[in-house]
Amino acid sequence: EEIEAFNLPISKLATTKWIKDHLLQNYNIKIDAVISNGTFTAPFILKSPKPPLEPICIGMCCANHPMKGMKYGFNALIKIKEKYPNTKIILFGYQKPDKSINIDYEWIQSPVGERLRETYRNIHIFISSSTQEGCHNPPREAMAAECALVATNVGCIPDIAEDNVNAFVVNPGS
């Protein structure tokens, strides 16, 4: 029914270029415009300096849905902690990871408002390990809070990030 709705004689919009491309390639549906899903980033812009870079703090927003790619993010964090044991890890989200990972980390349960902004302020590097997304907010919030971004090339990332320019962009599962 959703695809049929795109055949109605109305203007057709998508929130990301990948959705526009997907509809054209798979259904021969032409999209009139891409209008990004907005993230109100102003509250995440730093009003005071980030904490010192010693120790480096890496953060990741967690969810138990398989498309969030947590196993890839956790594998990366384990390798980082093996090589750089003093690295601080902050994980946050609505549900604590159901997979046990053998590294020390700080868990922040359901941060919203100022608590979410403070979480990003304490993170130096943000990892977004999703294997599929629509148009996700955490990478944009992290970038507004001056976190270095390491993200998979899904969802909004192709529209907001360029590898080795303003982020490190990797293939899903990398």
C-alpha cells in the first residue's frame, strides 16, 4: 500500500537520497525532492569546552534491534580497549545491551534533554554502527556536539558525512 501511495498524482518526497534512489531503482518511482528529516542540533552545540582528551572517551547509542549493528560496534570497542586500555567508553540508550561485552563501560539509561546533551559533551568519538537506517539523529547530534564521527554508510550518513573530510565512513559490518 505504501508503494501504491507513491503512484498517486501528488508531489513525492523522501527524507534521504538512498530512499529516493531505492524507489527509482526498484519501483521506477521518481521522487520530486529530498527533504531531510530535521534534527534540532542547536541544543547540542557546545557552550563550554569538551573535557580534556586524556582519557579519550568513545560513545555509542545502543539498541537491541539487529539493524543497529551493535555486534560490530562492540567488536570495535573491544579491539580499541585491547590496544588502548585507558580509553573510556560511554554507552547509552533506552535498553541496556543484552549482549555481554567484556569491557568496562559507563551505561547511561535513557538520557533526554540536558542529560543527553551532557552525554555527548563528554564523548570525543561517536560510533554509529547501524547496518540499515532511515534518517537517524544520533550521528547528527554527536557532530553538533563536536564529536568525531565514525559511522556506517547508511541512513542519513551519505547526505551529511564525507569520508576523511568530516567523518570516517565505513561500510556496514566493517
